Amino acid sequence: MSAALSTLQNVFGYASFRGPQAAIVDQVVAGGDALVLMPTGGGKSLCYQVPAIVRQQAGQGVAIVVSPLIALMHDQVGALHEAGVSAAFLNSSLSYDEAQQVEWQLQSGQLTLLYAAPERLVTPRFLGLLDDLHAQGQLSLFAIDEAHCVSQWGHDFRPEYRALSVLHERYAGVPRIALTATADALTRADIVERLHLEQAQQFVSSFDRPNIRYTIVEKKDVTQQLLRFIQNEHADEAGVVYCQSRRRVEEIAQTLQQAGINALPYHAGFPSEVRQQHQDRFLREEGIVMVATIAFGMGIDKPDVRFVAHVDMPKNIEGYYQETGRAGRDGLPAHAWMAYGLSDVVNQRRMIDEGGAEEEFKAVLRSKLDALLSLAEATDCRRVRLLQYFGETSSPCGNCDNCLHPPTVWDGTDAARKLLSTIYRVHEMSALTFGAGHIMDVLRGKDTDKVRQFLHDKVSTFGIGKGYSETQLRGVMRQLLATGALGLHKVTSENSGHVFDTLCLTSGSRDVLRGEVQVQLRETVAAARSRSTKRGVQPNAAAANLGPDAQARFINLKAWRSEVAKSHNLPAYVIFQDATLAAIAEQCPGSLQALGSISGIGSKKLDAYGAEVLRVIGGPSV
């Protein structure tokens, strides 16, 4: 048995590596560099933790892990301690004396892994510590987690990651492993260049998360849509709801709370102690729904998140994939639900156009937004589209909304031509420009004060779109905006001074007006909620298939685990994951040896908790 496999089994309690893990571990143990793209929940941490242990046992010193979040460092170090591995972190949560103690442990060779933020790693003091270790041959490897943060093309660029190029320049010969769950080809190339990983072996896992069901709906009343989604499909289950603004976070959290859902708000405007308190509750309690901006999420290892919902459209597919990947890390069924509308497209376009970036960069951002909108408007398999974006081919999954309920497609070309013609006629007649609502009123022949005021009931296209609903026309607008056949023009009100967006024709409008471009649209799914049936609430997805006796054992094990986790100030899943508890409850082992054969129980945990676990399930105590 190799040292790496022995470590995996004895320390972490897993019988074998998954997917490319073994090849990645072998590469780093042998001293080679690696770039690892592996979906959330795919086991990235083991790809550097196992090599760190093996190389430390071979006398090659400590592994330095670059991690962007304090909460993630705390939980990962706690999990390593539970597995019997010597690990620590250096961050701002430590007092001066505590930091001194960690530095002493580092210098005296007592640590196998040390976690630090990128800002701290490049300080003169920290580099001085690393210089001393390097001179003694006691730096085993560098692991750079969330490596996409180094790229301006990625969805979460952090300038401080750029300074990590010092690792290549200053510590030649020390293997480096960069890891991320999300990076398209452009971002991947940028990671290689910025971190000088040209000689690194690249390991790109499948981006498929077959346990996640993707559902995308058009906005109608998004708060009520979200409420129905949670109540009908995920009552009493943990989830994350992403919103674009802080105000929306607070409003939706309050609405969910009033509906009896255990929801908490989270955004950067809250004091740090409130954010920490809410994050701790989410990690440590069951059934919490976190309503948050994207300030929340990176590094959250909670395995039993059963859904991730977006009430506003993200900026790109990378961000969407990263955020939805926080659901179902335990491999059990989970749900990614998103609502989107015309306002999302307008807002995201405006943020790109008003940004201070170079035009080349804006063009990339627009193309990424268009790809996400294409995913939202798709009438074929969502998963095929999603994986195709990352360069992966697949077949229809049978587990997304389009596969389960194929949408009706209609030809929106005529509606698009009439819409563009109306915009042209209205603007030809008036020096002013007008928004989407007014254009649709003219097109549908509605008799409003504004229509009469500007004599738009006299334009030749007035009322020629009576046969189309407002929902249909908004779908047409979304697609025309996405393809560039319709644009936005900024206008400042002379009365209020407010700046607002109005619709305008572009060079791309001509082909649609001539009928040279077909506009195919999905029929509105606003009525699709009638297809949903309220499912019975499962007490826990991991225990769904257990019999009555095993269910009772599972409940007792969870209660015991909760008490242990509280005493250790750790999330419950760090002690044992639900899947491990379910296996114990189902198999009901009668001895420590039998218990030790269950996945997720390493030798340290068996020694620490084995007798108690046997007692809880009613078996012998030895």
C-alpha cells in the first residue's frame, strides 16, 4: 500500500481515492506542481492535505495553505485536529500571544499544515519565517486554494492573489498546487500565467454535479415564487438565497421569517460580529436559510445545503456555477433554483457599461453575461448547456426543469420585428426616448395618458402587437438585448436629474427587422408552478431510505454529535458527516473493528469516539 493511500485510509477513513485524486496526490508527493479544477464537493482539500501529511512524515516539513477566509481556516483546521493532524492558522482572529504560539510551532517543526491569507503570506515577517524554513529544507508544499481569485477574468478577482507569484520566484523547488472549482479556459490560462504554473500538470475534472437539479424561472412576483419554492420543496431544510442588493437581502429575509422559515440575512453592511454570528448559526444549526449577497459563501463547507436560490441573475456562468455548487456537497439530491427577468438583463448591462474597465474587458464581461442569459432562455437540457460552457460534452440529464417538463417553443420573430419597428416609430415621432413599459403599451394598443400625451396612438404600429402578452414581449426584449439587436440609452431627466435607461435600436436591429434572424423563445412558465406538488418533508436526505429502527439510531447519533460539536466549538459535520452517521445507523456495527470499516471514520476518530458511538446505537462499549 502506498503512503498516500495508507494516509487516506488511516487518517481520513476513506477506502480509496475518487476520480483524479490519486494522480494529483502522486504528482504533488513526488514534488511536481499541479493546477486542479474540481467541482465543489469533489474532494479538493484531500488533494493537498494527503501530500502534506506524506511529505511531512518523510521529513520535508510544513505545508502552507493559502486560504481567503477566516471561517474556512477555522473549520478546516478543526477538522484536521479531529483527524489527528497537527494544523494551525495565522489570521486576524488570533491575539498577539496566540499568533506567537503558532509561529513558535511553525519554527519548531510541530505543524503539518499552516493556513494563512494571501495578504499575510506576502508580509516581510511571514516571508522571513518561510525563508528560514526553506533554508532548512522544511517547506513541503504550497497549496493555493480558490486560485481563480488571481484572474481578472474570473468571477471573484482579488488583487492580493497577484502577489503570490513570489512563491515561484523565492521558493524554487517547493511544489505548488493551485485549486479552484470554477475556471473557464480564459481564467485557467490567466491562473497559469499569474502564478507561473507553466510546468504544472493540469487536472480538470468533470464539472457535472448530477445530484443538483437546475431550475430557472421567469420572474413574476419573485418573493412569492421563492416562498412557494421553499415551502413546497425544501421545508425545514438548509439553503442559501442569493440577492444582488443589501436591501433585497433584508426584505426577503424578513418575508421568509414572517412565513415561519428560519431565515437569516447576511451582507457586508452588517457589523462583523453579526455576520460571524449568522454564519456560525448557519454552519452549526439545522434548517437555516441564509439570505445573502455574494459576500457570503466562498469556503463554506457545509455539506447538507439542500438548495441554492438566486432571486437576481448573477453576472456570469462561473459565478452561478460556484454559488449553486454550495448545494449538495454530500452528494445527495439538491436543487439550484433561479428567477430572472428583463430588469436583471438591464441592470447587469448597465453595471458593465458604467464600469471603469477597458473596452476589451467590458466585451468579455458582456459575452459572459450573454452566455448566462442563453442558459436561462434555453429550451434544451440546462446541464448540457452548462457543461458545454466549460468545454465538456454531455447528453440530456433528465434531471433539470427542461428535461422534466420540456417547454413549448414559439417563433418570436414577428413580435421582435413589430417591437423594433415601434421603438423606431416612437423615437422618430418624439425627440424624447421611452422605456420598455411605454413601448409595450404602444405596441399592444393601450389607451394611457402618456400614449395620448405624446400622440403615440397615431403611430403606424400602434396596436399591431395586441396578440402578444406583456410577458411574451418582455421575453422578446430580453433576447434582443442579449444578442445586441436592442440597446440601452441613458437619459437624464430635466426635472429630477435622475438617470434612467431607455430602449434604442442598434446596428444589430437591421437583420431582425429584415427577417434575416429568427427569434425562438420559450413559452412563459409562469403557470408551471401548478405542476409542482408539495413533497413530504424528509427529516434528513442522508437517512431517507433507512428503516424505522435505523432512523431511530440516526436521530440518536445526530443528537450525540450535536453535543460533541458544541463542546469542540465546531460544526457538526466536522465530527462526522450525515452520510457516515446514516451508514452507522444502517449497519449497526457490533464492534470497534466493524465500526472502523465505515467510510469517514479514521483511526483518530475511532479512538476518540468509537466506544461512545457503539453505546449510542445500543451496541457493546468495547
